[in-house]
Amino acid sequence: MNVSNLPKQNMIADLSVKKLANRSLLLLLSLSFKLFAQIAVIFIYARHLSYQDYGSYQSVWLYTNIIGVIGLFGLPSLILSASIKNIKNWIGENKITFWIGVILMNLIPFTYILFFYTQLSFSIRLLLTALIITQNVCIITETIAIKSEKEKLVLISNIIFNIGFLGYHIFVLYYGYTLHLLLTGLIILYLVKTFFVMSFSYRIRIHEKNVAIPNLGKQWLYLGLNDTLGIIFKWLDKWVILLLVSVTQFAVYFNGSYEIPVFALMLSAVGNIMLVELSKHSMNDRYIKMLFNTSSILLASIVFPSFAFLLFYHTDFFILIFSKKYADAIPVFVISIFIIPVRITYYTAVLQIRHRSDLIVRGSAIDLIIAIVLIFILYPFLQMRGLALAFVISTYAQAGYYLWETSRVIHQKIDSFFPLQKLLWIMLISILITAPPYFLFNQIQSKWGLIIGVIITIILIIGLLKYNIKKSHVED
């Protein structure tokens, strides 16, 4: 390496770390409002709705999330990692293929909802279809804003939307809850958010290098398959339970296996920025290692203390959110929280910007196959807990596979870009600091013990973030 270039490269790396942190923070703040609204709705609805109504409500989001992702078929990921000009050119040159794909990926799921999903009335199914379409249009609009580095616009739109989201849920509950009324209002909210973002971003000019991507159509296909397999994997256990048991039992399992969204939202925020930034330096291995390393340590500084908190305070936390009404789901929840430590980096970022989406799809297939095999093995013995454990194990296997493939693509050892030793230390420190207060105050009223645990966790997160941000540097 040319020694004279080191100061310049270090300065660029430092600026990149700050940019990653600043842009990720804006997106994280934006997504935190979504998190607050979701948890608040669950907190209220789990207590006030009957098992039947609550199960039907959550089944709506089950289908919205699955079919929404299938309909988008990897387009948001492609927008973040590829040139929009290239995407437009490919669509223009392959109009027939594009429209056949759009029709198939949307017509088949919507046909299933409208004519084969009989647990909801036809009018509700029509509204559900409209909700999925408006949500997907909103996602594309927001993704383009992120691509153009307009995170402040995304933040403002999410604040407004989620205030309306929470407020409307409360209004419907106390006005006279019906799923018909709720879905109608949510469709209007998504339309308002879409027009708001579009009205302030119509003059956006995205500055990007028009670098031709080999086999763009194939890469898009792989990303779509990966997103489809990923969302099927995420909701497969809920779908299996919904087929095997009653709506009432589904509501219990849903709450128990509920992955606290803050971790997925943080990963989404950091991952989106990683894709945009890495796409600018796709062949710079040194930059890739720095960004991968930094994102892992910074997210672990938040995720690991949070996991340690839930490891000890899971019962009190679960009852606080869902009430004793769903206490039977706590054993499932305890197993499900072990998926949290893996949410510390966007494992497929490098593979995506190096156009190895075929490896990403293979990882998703491996994940899904392992989960299905383990379901057949574990469910007869552990019932609902077996489902949760199957998905935890398969998720760790998938993360390991992606790290291994990334190391092969950039010709580096895993520990050169994934700081496993530092991560283990952060986890150990988190557990050792969280455990003593829990056992010390375990005998007092659970509410005060929980509050003390939250305070210690927040202090620990702040301390780890400050320390690791100061320590973040680029090693030659």
C-alpha cells in the first residue's frame, strides 16, 4: 500500500463512518416512530380485543407482509444497490418480461386472497388487497427518497404517518371496532404518506454513477427470490400454526414468537445505508471491511445489552406488553429472543453489491429447508416451542453461510471483516453487568425491578456506543 495515501484514506474512512452513523441515525429515528406505534397498538389491542378479533387483526398483517414483499419482488433492494437509470433502461428494453413478472407476482397472491382465503369476508379481502397495493407504492416512493439521501423527508413523513396510525387505531377501538373501518382508514393513511413524500421529492435528482450492471435482470430475479423466500421464512411458523390450530391459539403463539421490531428496524436502517454507500465503493475491499466491521460493533452495542435485558427480564417484559392474558406464550417468547443477537449487521450487503445474488438466494433456501426439517423433528416433542427453536437455529445457520460466502467473494478471512472476538466481549460484558442487578432486586416488586433493569440497560448501551465510536478506526 502507498504510505503517502494513508492519511487521505483514513480521512475518507472516518468521514464514511460518520456519514453511515448520521444517515443511519436519521433512518433509525424514522423507524423508531413506527416501532413505538406498533408496540402501542399491540399493547392496547391485546388487552381490549377478544382472542378472535385479535387473531383476525394479526392475520391481516400476516398476509399484508407476505404478499406485499412478493409483489415488490426485490425492487426496493435493487433500487438501493443499483443505478436507477440502469433499472429504467432494463425495463424499457424488457417491457414484456417486466409486465408479465409484475402481473404474475401480484395476480396469483391477490387471487388467493380474494377467492380462496375464506376466514375473512369478501369485502374485508378487497380492502386487504387495496391495503397491500397502497403500502407497496408507499415503500417504493420512500426507497427512492432514501436512495437520494433524503432521510429527513423520510423521518418527517414517518412521524406524521405513525401518529396517524396510532391515533386511528385508538379512534376505531373506542368508536366501535370493526376490521372494515380500520382497513379503510389505513389505506387512506398510506395514500396520504405517499403523496406527501412525492410532493416534496418530485425535484429530487439522484447523483449516481451510471455503471452498467452485468445481467441486471438476473440479479433482480435473485433479489426477488431472496425476498420472497425470506418473508415466507419469517412468517412460515405463523402460517403453520394458523393452519394447525384455532385463531385463538394463533393469537397466543403470535405474541410469543413476536420478534421485537426494534432490532429488525435498526438492521433495516443500517442495511439500507450500507447498500447505498457500498454501491459507491463496490470494489474497494478495505472500505468494505471497515463498513462491515463498524456496523457490526455499533449495532452489537445496542442489540447485545437489549438481549441480556430480555434474557433476565423476559417474563416481566412480556406481561407488561401483552398482559397476563397471554402468559401461556412466555415459553415461546423465551426461545424466540435468542434470534436477537444475530441482528447486528446486514449479512448480504457485500454479496448484493458484488452482484452475487445467486448466493443470497441459496442462503435463503438453506434457511428455509433447515427450518422445515427442524419443524418436523421438533414440533412433535416441543409443540409451539419447537417451531420457535427451529427458526432460531436455521437463522444462525444462514448468517454463518453468508459470512462464509462473503469471505470467499472478497478473499478475506471472516475475522478480518466480522469482529467475532470483540462481539463476544460485548456480549459477555452485557450479561455480566445485567445479571447482578436482576438477582439483587429479584425479590422486590417486579415493576421496580423491571425499571431498574431498563435504566441499567440504557446506561450500558450509551456507554458501549461512546466507547466503540471513539475506538472505531481503520486498520491496515
